[in-house]
Amino acid sequence: MTTIDLANLIFPNINKTIDDLENLYPSRNLKPDAEVTRFAPSPTGFLHTGSLFTSFIAKKVAKQTGGIFYLRLEDTDTKREVEGAGEQLIKQLEEFNIDIDEGITLNGEKGIYGPYIQSQRKEIYQIVIKELIKKGLAYPCFCSIEDLDNLRKYQEEHKLITGYYQEFAKCRNLSIDEAYNLIKANKPYVIRFKSSGNHLNKIHVHDEIRGDLELSENDQDIVIMKSDGLPTYHFAHVVDDHFMHTTIITRGEEWLSSLPIHLQLFDALNFKRPKYAHLPVIMKVDENGNKRKLSKRKDKEAAVDFFLKAGYPIKAILTYLMSIANSNFEEYLIKNKDKDYNDFIFSFNKMSLDGALFDIEKLNYFSKEYLASLNKDDITSLVLSYSKLYNQDLYNLVSRDINYFKQIINIEREKDKPRKDYSCLSEIYNGIIYFYNDYYTNNINKELDIFFKDINISKINKLDLINYLKDLKDNLKFINLTEQEWFNNLKEIASRHNFCTNNKEYKLNPDKYLGNISTASQILRFAITLRFNTPNLYNILCILNTETFNKRMELFINSILN
Ligand code: GLU
């Protein structure tokens, strides 16, 4: 009995060879320096912020070198698979404009290197495994979970490296006949790779981000095919990235420790090794000031869903991700005001090694800058498309009268130094709600408490306050006036009620006055908006117009009197 008999027993229906696969998946016809990259998520849940980062970089590298970026679904771990997660991942990638040149899409696959779903590539893996078995480089292992548990316990007790290797790799030593007979007797098995390595040896590898590394050689006989006939990640990675002609593997740094396994497999199969770039894990500084990995369980920002629901613009998120990817990107943006991450040339050697730090304040900064840079029509379209999907209350509010919304959102916009008050679109609801009369009417009584708690207003006698408010109601003009003219008018009315319009003078004799002009303006602001903090008051008045102004002043005065 030979290894060929064993291979035929295990895979009776596999007739193709690795050479057949090489012919089926020929080299790509690309420029010599074009990179082929991929994003290879497992459908185990929603798109993680770290995965978004990885896919964004992979896409960028392919694009800037004139290469190919493709999407492969790694669904061989059926236990961890979540129903519908694959579809969700594809949709979310689309939402982030990380479009693929090849691979799996919502309408099937595109590209000639597929299938791009691992569970549909069973035959391909088995062709390769069959050849490994024939060459004596892989073998069936019949150890049960219990056998492996006992092995681990023994190794732990004797302070040995744990695992299935060398003298501990029991099934390595089965004769071909023994293995053949056990399979014939229906004993369950997995297939292991027969490692020729020794962990005392060092291997030298190059990582595009980390440079030259020295790692211990792999000596574990890792499982390459599970009992369900599907491959493990290690094996599938090597086979897929070889036949799909990936030139550079961009993946999370958690895979760095298994790199010796992968290299050994590439070598054993005579496949050309790809380049590797192990991307830093995204970290955050937690409440206690400690740096730690973004956690799916603890951190809402670990899932990209959080940003989409909050209404962070895609462009701001990607700008932010590029800023944590390459330290020179922000400098580039400052020097090139009309450029963005699409124009920037990303490089692996400018990536920080000690973990990319997630900083929401910085994201807020990019987002504010971006949202402030949009004209009223563009921000309105963005608000509508976002709110329709994620924020029904905002959608309903804006849809009441889109032109009215445009006027509101245009306050201090479309100018050289626009107002930068929104870091995400969900904040707009609260930022504009006071423009709507039903809100004003329903909240006036509740908000009055806040009004009277203001330290400057609380000092003013109620009668004086009412007189001032009445005068404002009857005499304040803003329609067809410039902002300056309006303000002069306001000052005039305020002076009549003993508010001081000269700050120096007020500071010298504060007790002589009801307050200064700033308090007089704040009273007006609050009466009109139920807030002390708003954008330009003159603009607000013009949008609300005379009728609403009159109504609100009257309601405000009456509410104080009641
Ligand atoms: N399926 C693996 C994961 O989701 C992919 C790692 C890789 O990119 O090779 O972690």
C-alpha cells in the first residue's frame, strides 16, 4: 500500500491536479508593480472598525498601483458563521465606497478566479490536499478530542511546548496500511500537514510594515482539513491567495504569529510566497487611561454600524482612517487643501507599529470640517439619505419643508469660515428643532426654569424684564434691515430699558444697569429659541420671520406672567 492508495481512498472523486488548477487560474496580466490585494472577512457578524481599516488599506494599495482588489468570503468555520452576515458585510463595504474589482457581490460573483466563497472551493482544497498526501506531506489523524486533551495536559505537566508536533504527532507514525484500515473502518479523522520544521530554528521574514523579522520555525502538524471536509484558515489562505494571485496579504497583526505556518505551506507546495503586511490593531485609551484593543463587546465604536447610525459622513471616517494609517497624511491635507485620501499616496513604511489609536475627537474634527464644507444643497441631500435609513425623526422633521430646512442649515454656511458645529448628522435634529413651532410651544414652560437660572437674568426684576420683552415684541425690526442695522435697533431698545451698551462703562458701574448688551441679547435669543446657545441670532430671526417672532414673543411673555 502506498500514499497514492491512501490519497485515492480519501478523495476517490478528485481527479484534477495542482497543474490543472494552475491552468484554470493563470497569472494575471498586470503591470509588474501592480498589487493584487483582498479583503477576506469571515461572516461572523457586522463589519468591525478594524476590518474596515484593513479593507480600506487593501483597496487603496491596489488602486494606487493599478492592481486589483477583491473580496473573498471565508466561511469555512461553520460554527462561528452568522446568518446574513456575509450580505451585511458586502452592503456595508458598499456604503463605505470600498468597491471591489472582483469577488463576491450581492448579485453573484465577478471575476475569473472564483468561486470567491470558500465553502464553494472544497474541490480546489481537496485537489491540493490529495497531492500533499500522495507526496507524504500530509496524513490522516484519528486522535479524538480526548486524546488531544490528554496530550496537552501531559505537555503542560512536563513544561513542554503544547501541540501536535514531532514525537507527539502520534498519527504521523501510523503505517499507511494502518491509516488505510482505520478509514475503511469509518474512524473519523482530520488531515494534518507534516511539518519538517523545528521550533529551535529561526526563520527570517519580511513584513511590509514591520521590516525584517526573526521568527521561530513552525514544527506543528497543523490541521489542514477538518472532519467536515473543509479546510482550516491556514490552509485555505495559502491555496486561495496562491490561485487568486494575491501579491500582498494585508491582514490584522493577530495573524503574525501564524506566519511561519503559512510560509512553510507555501514552500511545501512550491508556491511563490506573497508579500505580507500585518496591520496594527486599532486601540483605544479607556476610561482609566489604559491603552487597549477596541473590543467588540465593550466599545460601541468597534462596529462600523455605530458611525453609520450616528451619521458620520463616510468621507470623514475614511479621512480619519487614513490619518491613523499614515502619520504624514494630515500634513499632506494641510498642504493640499483641495485633495483627499484618494489623491494621497499611502505607504506601508509610514505606518505606526505600536497600534493605531482610535480617537473619537479626531474623527469629530474631520467630520466637522467636512460637514461645514458642504453647500446647503449637498448637506441637505446627505441629511435626507442618512435620515431616511437611520433616523426617522430627523427625516420627518426635514421633510416637512425642505426649503425651510435649507435656510436653517445654511446659517453661517457657504462662506470662507463656515460654522463647524456638527460632527455627525444625528446632531442636526437637536440643533434645529427650535425652528419648529410645535417644539417651541410644547417646551416653553419646561425651558423657562433654565432661563431664570441664568445668573445675569435672575438678577433682573420681573416687571423690568416684561417691559423689555414687550418693547422688543412691538418694536424690534429685522426684515429688510442689515445685520448691523438690526443690532443698532436692538441696542436702542435695550438702552431704553437700562441695559448698558458700552462694556467698559458697564464693568465700571454694573449696579447702575439691568445688565449689559450681551444679557439683553441673550434674553431675546432665549425668548425666540428657548436656548442660550444658537448660531447667529439675526439669521434665525430672518428665517422665523415677523409672524413667528410676534407669536413666540407673546407666548414667552405670557408664560412668564402665568
Ligand atoms: N478570515 C480571516 C479573518 O476574518 C481573514 C484574515 C486574512 O485576511 O487573511 O480574520
